Amino acid sequence: MLTIGELASYVGVTVRAVRHYHAKGLLPEPERDHSGYRRYGAGAVVELVKIRTLAEAGVPLARVRELLHADEEEFAAAVAEIDKRLRTEIRERQRHRERIARLAAGDSLALPQEVVEFLDRLRALGVDERIVQVERDGWIPLAARSPERVPEWMERKREQIADPQIIDFYLTLGKALDRTDDDPRLVELADKLAAYITQMANEQGEFYVDDTGIEPPFAELLDRHVFDTLPPTRRLIELLTKRGWTGWTKLERVNPTQDAAGTR
């Protein structure tokens, strides 16, 4: 026979928990013996193990009381239902764990894996991290808005960064980020970029240059973010407009312009 303390220790609960189960009518409270102690037998141990197991599984105490008095068939059905619920909770917790792990991974929390791989490829190619972050910031709303088009856009992006000229554009822009608007590198970059886009449009068709299908207001919003984050890009687009193309997110052909002084 066990005292309340021994019972609690044996089952792995506190004395307070045993008394709480007494108060809730879940565990019968034995009479005191001649020494003034309440003594618990094997039956109490079995009942307390059941109570603890069900309670730890999240079963409300009112339902625990019902199950303790249920017949074998009803109890088995209830256990099966509890197991089903726990399996669902485990799967949900696993998803939470994966999300938490992605928090430490940075980009992968908000972006499809193929976009994350694209950004990692840019880093591996030596592209300035500020440019990578702007790319990342642009892909987050794009992926949220049109997730079904991400594979198509990514295929185009992978083709582009396989071209050494495109990587050279990225690297040159990175070097110009800490320069002033009159940095000759921006003029050189605009010349090269305009020539490249024109060649691509002539060979592949203008639809290939701009086949994103992004609504103009949304494209303008993304462009403003780029210009605010990387100020030299605003000057680059001004120079590019004078060479027949405009837009960062959504490229469009325009009539080449020249300022009043006739400068580039």
C-alpha cells in the first residue's frame, strides 16, 4: 500500500495533482488508516496512470471522467480518436518546426525554393548583396501575387544569368552603387544594356523582352522600391530611356530622347 506521496512519485505527478483529481471526482479518495494516512492500492495506481496519460494528451478532465467509466469498446474508440487528433497536431507542429527553421534560413521563409536558389546563384557570382536584396524584395510580392508564373519567370532568369553580359551588368552596377549620378560607369552600363536589350528584342521579339504580364501600377510600385533602395538605378533608367528603353521591372521600348544640352 502506498501513501499519497509515494503514489504521486510512482506515477510521476505531484501530490497536488492527486488531490486535484480527488476533488474533481476522478480518483476515489481512500479512507485513512489507523495511523491517519490514506493508503492507495494497485487499482489507484492504474487509474492514476490512465488519468495522467489522458490529461497529458489534452483530454479535458470532464471527458477523462467519462472515459474512466466507459466500457472497453467505447474506451478503445475514444483512444483511436485521441490518437488521430494527436497525429494531426504532430503534423501541424512539424510544419511549425519547418517554418521556424526557415526563419533561420532567411530567404526561404517567404520565397519559393527556385527563387532562393536564383538569389544564391547571384551571390555566388559575386553580385553586390544590396542588389540581391532588392531582387529578393521584388520577388516576395511577385511570388505572392502570381505563384503560378514563378517557374516561367525563373526559367527566363536562369537563361539570363547564364549570359556573361548580364552578369557583367550586375557587377558593374554593384560597383556604381557608391558613386555619384555622373559616374561614367552608369553611362557605359546604359550603352551596353540598351544595345543588349535591343539585340535581344530584334532576335527573340519584343514579347521576349517584356513577357512578365505585370500590371503597370504594380510594376511602378516595384520600380519605386528599387529606385529608393538603390538610387543610382534611377539615373540608369533615365540614361536607358534616352537610348530607347525604359522600366526596371517592366521593360518597354520608347522613342530615344536627348536633353536640352544634347548630352548623354
